[in-house]
Amino acid sequence: MTTKEKVQQEINEMPENLLEQVYSYIHSIKYRKNGKKKIHTFKLNGAFDNINIRQKAYE
């Protein structure tokens, strides 16, 4: 018996009032977004291209 068959068997044995919760759980797993977040950037127009930023930070 495969895992899918085991899950289907368990779902068939569940009471009707819990099926909506199971469906919402499966739906949330299936359509979960990637954990990637956008990194906020700044347009500095090359102001720090030729500067040692660490040295300036410690001054």
C-alpha cells in the first residue's frame, strides 16, 4: 500500500465536519509561496564605487 492510498483511506474514514480543515491544509501546502523576499535597493549613482566603505565606517 502506497502513501497516497494510506492518506486516501484515512480521509475516507474521517468525519464530514473535518474534511474542510483537511482540504484547507492541503491547499495551503500545495500553493505555498517561496520564502524569497525582495531586497530593497538604493540608487546611489556610483557614489561609493571607489571608496573603502569599511574604512569610512570606522572613522
